[in-house]
Amino acid sequence: MNNNLIIIPTNPEEAQAGVLSALDTIFNPSNVQMQANRHAADQYLIAFQRAPVAWQLADKLLSYNANGIRTVNDLSSPIVTQVHFFAAQTLHVKCRSDILQLDPSLLPSLRDSLMAHLSNFIEAKVGSKKSNTVVITRLAMTLCSLAVQMQWTDIIGNLLSKVPMMNATVGVSVGSSIIGGSSSSSPFPGENKEEGMIQVILEIAKILPEEAASERLLLRDESQRRRFREALVENSRALFQFLVYCITMHDTSSHTTNQHQHQHHNMKEQVFRCLHSWVHYVHIHPMLLQESQLLNIAFAILQQYDTNNSNQSFDDEDVFELAVDVVVEVLRCYPSDRRENVGLVQKLIPLIMPLGAGAIGIAGEQQQQHKNGPFQV
């Protein structure tokens, strides 16, 4: 079927019935008799994603079945998950390529709505309820695409202003928030307030550099991409201070239970994934890497693993591999034959030398995957 011939209703209520029916046809295993219609349903959803009505309806569907609200009868839980993912995927596609369908004056309200949806899904995750990682990731990707499109160049500073404890600890000002009121407001209740915002920031910060560099992100003018990526460089110092705070905050807390230990490892994993993304995509000044504690923390993990690897748990293995990835990426992006990297290289040498054969061997194996990144230091 040619999806150019498919008629999508312009009214969101009318379009919703077709979208939910198509998703039910594709993903509900009980609809065995509907399997022959899967291709037609898929074509309908593709056509819907291109229609202007998809902006409003996808935003609505992200609240589907939230707080006990049901918009159709008895859709199974897996279908509800697919509804959420499809809605997030639709908005991501549209923020990447259909932004001209929206009046620029509507972009701030779209941003605030996406932030609210992302916070709601992460609140469920922080609160140890059923979480949906794929929806969280896709919503973060959508927000990052929109940030570039609307030139929200202070996104990092605005988000960090939502973590007042971090600002007080590191002693820096990251500007005021333009999201959801004052910096003291938060969608997360009680003890989950700061933890929830940290999860939001880490998810967005991890994806932001890659999304800004993506060729699939179609912009009115390529100068928008250049300006946004320059803004990422300017915000690198504040972001690095935040990453250090995330690790030290959990290091100073007591890890007397398995849950605390899991949270500690999970935080380190997220920090190193975020750091790797910024080292890879953002032209961070080598002096900032030289001054930051993040490399010291990464090498400390390598040293700990190398000294006593027989006692490392599976979680420790994951953190170790991520730390190796970060170190290898730094060595690849900041070669020793460039004058501006001299200070960073001088910092790296004494950090590398104490490592035993085990850690260096694994780092070397990782490094071999990069053709243009000789292990020079």
C-alpha cells in the first residue's frame, strides 16, 4: 500500500482511534486473526508520523494510562508500553525533520511538555516502580533534537540550576532555570527530588553531543549546529563539575545495602557513559581534562581492578570497561604529538605507569578498535 494515499484525520481524537488500532494490530499477540493486516497498520503509522496532527496526539499519548486514565478499553500492558514508545519515537522523528510544521512560538511549550514527560518516566524509575528505559532514552533524544532546533544553547546551565545542592557543593553559579519555574521546584517528591533531577540531566547530557552532531537532524541553517556545538564547549566545565559531584555524592554516602551498592555502580556507569560522549563529540579544551578529577577517578578504577581483580563483582566489571573506554577515547582524541595536549599528556603518563599488565592489556585491546588512534602515551 502506498502510504501517500492514506488519509490521516486532522482531528487528534479521530486520529487517535486509528493509531491505537494500528498499534494493537501490530503488537497485541492475542490478535492472531489480525496478523495479515500488520503491513497495512505499519503503513498507517508511518503516514501518521508525517502528518501535522502527530505533534498534538503523540504528546497526548505519552500520558496514556498514566494516573489511572485509560483512553480505550483493556489494552494490555505491553501495548501500553508500545503506545508510549511510539509516541516518543514520533516526536523524535518530527523534531529531527518536521520542525517547520510548528510555529516557533510553540517550541518552548513543547520543550516544557517533553521535560514533564521525561521527568514522569524517570520518577517511576527512581521510585523503584516499573521503568521503561527505551521510552526514557527516546524522550531524551527528542529533547536534545529540539534543543538544537530552537537554539536552547544554555540547556546544560538551565538543567544544572535544578540541582541546588550541587551548586552549593562546587561553589559555582550555572545560571537560572527557565524550565518549570524556580530552581527549587521539582517534579520529584521528597528524598527522590535531587536524585530524580540528576537522572534527568545525566540522560540528556549523555545524548546531547551525539544528537547535535547527527546528520539525521535537519536544520534550517547548518550554522545552528555550529553555534550549538560551540555552546557545548562553553558548558563543558559546568558539566564536568556536575559529573564529579555525581560520583563523590555517592562515594560519601554509606553503601551498607545491596541497593545502595547498586545505585553507586549505576551512577558511575552513567557518569562514564556521559563523559565518553562528551570526549568523543565535543571539542573539549585539553586543559579542562587536565584539571578535572574525572580522569583521576577513571584511572583509580583501573588501578583498583588491576590490583584486586579477582574480587570484582559483575557491576565492577561494567564500570571498569566504561572507564577503559573513556581513557582510550581521551588518548585517541588528544594525541601526544600536538602542542596543545602537552599538559594533558604530562598528567596521563604518571597515571598510566602504575597500571599493571592486566589493565593496560585490556585498554590496548579496546584501543585497537580505533584505526586512527594509536596508543601513543
